[in-house]
Amino acid sequence: MKTIKKVVVAGITIFALIAGSAAAFATSQYSTPAEAVAGLTGRQVQSVIDERVQTGKTYGTMANDAGVLNEFKAEMLEMKEDTLAARVAAGKITQEQADTIITKITTNQALCDGQGTGCGSHRSGYMAGAGFGQGWGNKDGRQAGHGHGFGLHDGSCRNR
């Protein structure tokens, strides 16, 4: 079992390095998880937001229900890469820190089934993370985080 785990982690790390090198060329066409779900499912953004509020479903659950979870995870990764690239360019974090975060996100996504609640808190502590929060901030929660956390905070992945 340990060998399988090592192979999976090695594969994820290699994928993260390849994805990291491609990050300079990849830019998400969406700026929020709600926009990603709406775009991938052909829905209006407001209907996605309304469903989340009314049902409590995560964006990952909605993507999974619509059969576009893998595409949603790819878009979420691109959005986070965009955010991290901007933070590196602004000198707020190093490229090494950004690479570490991307590796952690990629590892989480490999275990993701769309049903999770993300890892960490939306507002405080170690996982406050790089403005990725999508829940308790102004309007859609963007820019609520101030730290360098690894948390996805949008329900797109489970940290298990």
C-alpha cells in the first residue's frame, strides 16, 4: 500500500511541475467558482449562486452532478495558478512558495470527489489563504483571505 501511495504522490508531483511550467501560458476564462460551474454547465451565474444558497451544495458538487467535475477542477487550478502568479509578480510570495501551494492543490484534487468542504477556515488561521475564499467575504468572498494558505475554500476538493 505504501508503494502505491508513493507512486501516486510522485505522479502528482510530476504533474504539478509540468502544470506549473505551463502556468505562464494558462489563464482561466473564469474568475470565480460560480462562473466556472455556470460556464461549464451552460447555466447563468446567478442560478448557480442561488442553488448554492438554497441547497448548500458546493460548487464541486454541482459540477459533479452535471458531469463536469474534471473540467471544473482544471478551471479551479488555473484560477489559483493565476492568483499565485500575480502574488509572485507582486513580490508577496516566492515562486517556490507558489509551487508548493500548487503541488498541495494538485494533491488535494487527485482525491477530490466534489463533495468536500475544502480545507481550512474561510476567515482565519493557517488556511486563510491567498484570497481564495468563496464564502464569508464581501459579495462573493473573493479577497477575503490574506494569508498564504493551501485551502481551496470553495468546496471543490476535500483535503483527505
